[in-house]
Amino acid sequence: MTPNSATSAPSRRSFLASTAVAAAAVAGGMPLLAACGGGQDGNKDGTTSGKDARKILPAFVASSVVTPDIPSKNGSAAGFTRAIDLKTLKASVPGKLGGGSDLKIMSPFWGTPPADDNAYYTAMNEAIGIKATWQNQDGNTYDEKLGAILASSDIPDVVVVPGWNLNGKIPTAINAKFADLGPYLSGDKVKDYPNLAAVPTDAWQRSIFGGLLRAIPMPASYVTNIAAFYRKDVFAKKGWTLPKSPDEFLSWAKEATDAKAKVWACDDLKWTAFNIYGVLNGSDKALWWDLRDGKLVNRIETAEYLEALEWTRKLYEAGVVHPDAKAVKGDASNRFGAGQSLVFNGDLSYWYGKTAEQRTQKTDFEMGAFDIFGPDGGNPTLWATQPAGIFTFVSKKASKQQIKDFLALADYCAAPYGTKEYMLTVYGVEGTDYTVENGLPTKTTKGTNEVNGAYDYTGDPAAYLAHPDLPEIAKLQVEWQQRMGAFTKKSSFYGLTITEPSRWTNLANDFEQLEDDIVRGRKKISDMQQAVADWKQKGGDDLRAWYKKLLDDNGSAAK
């Protein structure tokens, strides 16, 4: 199986909750914040919850076609640790559900888009019973193209919108330009599409825009996707035990750092510090708010936020952080692979991607992920990320048959791991896009270039992890999620898609830079305290009142 690099675009095998628009920056181990603002003042888009949402949401019917080796628990992905038995593949779709419609689909693509008549696209069209024509756009500048298309009257039949592009005027355009899928999917209607019926309800909740079910979601585990990875092979060689508190980590880091030998204990660990200290977290700004003792509080107002920054500052001050991290240059994962830094934080997908990469050079390479500890060394308090982050919409101008045919496509692509539909969607055409080596499907160069993106976004099953060539990594990933999921809470706006009024869109834009300046010693904690006071005065308190009214009027989707 071709290694799924952690720096690639999001896929059904590895959904990066961090913004893929800045995939290269994410590769450095520091996820970037995605904007969630824009729209019209006072707009309550996407906040439908409670009884109103139950009228809209599809029924949930778990799939029984394939049983995972490790069932989902505590919000984790499901895990598959055995190779797909290519001789006994089951079908999850009874036959062609498509009625032959032409569908123009616009989607982000990282790399050079394949020709329209490639074997993969042709086989997918034939299997589903449609004629999809892909309008692939550069993923790095997708927001610009998306904004221009949605501002025009010439909208493709189907449009993929990543969550990190839900800013500016795009949320308003979504409500104006895209169809209500509720008449086809709400309640028991979804049972016409069994693979879509198996999509978790929380992911559908995130697909409510403007009070209507408008999108097909890409489901994700809600357990934090940011893990602190360590060089397990080096720890074993040195006889080190894993630190179990912030103080123990700092003591170990001082012992492990040897600047003369060009070895530092860690890279930037700000995002891990947020997890250790229980800071409200996530790339969605709505998740930074939580109701506490009757008052809605933003993470920047909490003591734990300042404590996390102070601990990270101590790491830099002690000289245990790689100097390139302080200078914000290079790739943290590469420094980790080279043994220049022994701990770095990044998306959970690095566990597979970096292991697969390094073992081609070092057969004894081994990495692990710290179990997150609390500030006193006890259990942590972790916060759920959003259960879906990429959405696919259908134009209001689409015909009824086109909508049904798109849902046939989405149902096919949402097939479970290990089915006939999965194999075609993920691997393409045998002999052209992949070959079977030692019982494992292995992509050819053509398959790597063509079976990539596109159908990854138009329908997905519930979150799962599977690496047939390194099954032990899938097991480790899922078990880590399950352990961390046991300490994970859902904040007040979990599962809701919220568009902040435009007058407050840029209110918190400078905080990430200030955080980075503080931990690197260029600014002081008192500068953050002043910035929070200014934030309140410039609109933070008004934004709090706006969010509180949303909560009062609509309730929380968190359970």
C-alpha cells in the first residue's frame, strides 16, 4: 500500500482537521487556525439543534456489511488491522443507483489533476451509473476560486467546500445557492442510501446550514487529532521512561538535550500544552467558547490558557526546543525523523506516514505518542474537535434526478472499508491503478497520481483507520484515541456550524502570533492579559452576548 503522507491533502484514510490549505505548514507540526467568520450580521446559520434538528437529521442505521477489528469507542475511529481479503469482498450497494445524469463537480485538488477520461473516473462513472465531470481546482488557492464561483450565476452541479473555507461571504452564498437535501435524506428517507444512513448523526448535525440539511459531510473522530510523538526507539536505547507531568517533562528535556550533538528534546509543543492544561481547542473558533457557571467564557480568558503558554515558554527558555522551531522554519517532522528533536506534535496521521517513510531507511525506527497528562500529572481534560470538516453541496439549479444521482454517488463513496465499492473508490482499477503484491493492494504511479482527491470528498463512511502494510500502527492510533477519548468533553458549540457576524470576523486574528511571541520570549504573559482586555473592549463582550443568545435560542448539540 502506498504510504499516505501526512502532508498530503485530506483523504478518507487520513482526514486532517488542521487546514490543508497550509499543508506544508502543518507538516511543521503546528496546525494553523482556520477562520470561521463572515456572513450577515445576526445570522444564525447552522445553529439548528434540539427538536428542530431532529426533524431534519437522517436516521442512523449502523452498517453490518463489514465488522471492524477494533470497534469505535469514546469517539475514536474504528480500526482495521487485517489486510483486505480481496477474494471475498462484499458489496454494500446492490447495483447501479444512478440514473445517468451528467454532474459537473468542483473540488480542491493538490497536485496535477488527471485527464477527464482516465480509467479511474471512467470506472467510477460506470459503477455508479452517472457521468461525473470533475472541475478540479488548486487546493492551495481554492478559497479564491470558490468565492468567485459562488458570486457568479454559473455554479457547478456539485461543489466541495472545506470547513476552513467557510469565511467571508461563502457561508451566505451557501444558503442562497445550494439545495436542501432534507427531502431526500431526513429521517427514514436516508434508508434508500444505506451507506449514508451509517454516517454518524453528529456529522450530519454539522451539515445543517441556514436551518436546512444542505451537505454531505466527511465524518471525523472528535478526539483531538494532535498527538505528541516521541522517538520510542531512542527512549528504549537510552533507558528513559515517559514523563507523566509537565515538571517531569521539563526535567527529562534538560537531560535529553545535547546541543553540541545537535539533539534537542522537542520541537514547538504549544498545541500539546493546550491539551495538557485543558484549554478549549480546535480550529473552529466556536469551540473556543463554553458555558461555565452560567457565563459563556472564551478560552483566551481562562487561567489554563495562560498556564499552557507559560509552560511552553519555559521549554524555550530552558533551551530544550530545536532552534529552527524558535525561528519558525523547516519541517518539524523531518527534524524528528533525523533524530534532531525527540518529541514533536502533529496530526495523528504522522504515526503512519512518518513510520512508513523512515522504515525504508531505518528498519528499527519506532515512534510512539504520549498519553496526554494533566497539569498535575493526573488525568487530562480534553476537548472534542468538530465531527466533520469537509462538506459537499448540490446546486439549487440541479434537477431532482441530478440530486438523486449525486446521492447515489455519495452512497457509493461512503462504502465501508473492505467492500467492493471501497476498493474501487480508494484504489481504482486493478492492473492500472494498483497491483496486488504479497496479498496487499499497492498503487502504481498512475494510481497514486489519479486515485487521489475527488471522490474522497463526495461521500465517506464513519471515521476509520487502516494500514494493511503497517497494521500495528492502525491499532496504536485507535487505542490512543480511545484512551484520550475517555477524557474528552464537548464544549457548548460542539457539532454546530456557526457563522460569526462579519463585524467580529477579525477580532481574534492577532492572538496566534502573540501566543508564538510569548512562548519564544519576545512578549510577556502580561501582554496577553492586556490583549484580552482590549479584545473585550473592542467587541469580545458583544460577541459573547451574541453567542449566548444563540445558545439560549437553540440549545447545545453536545451530549
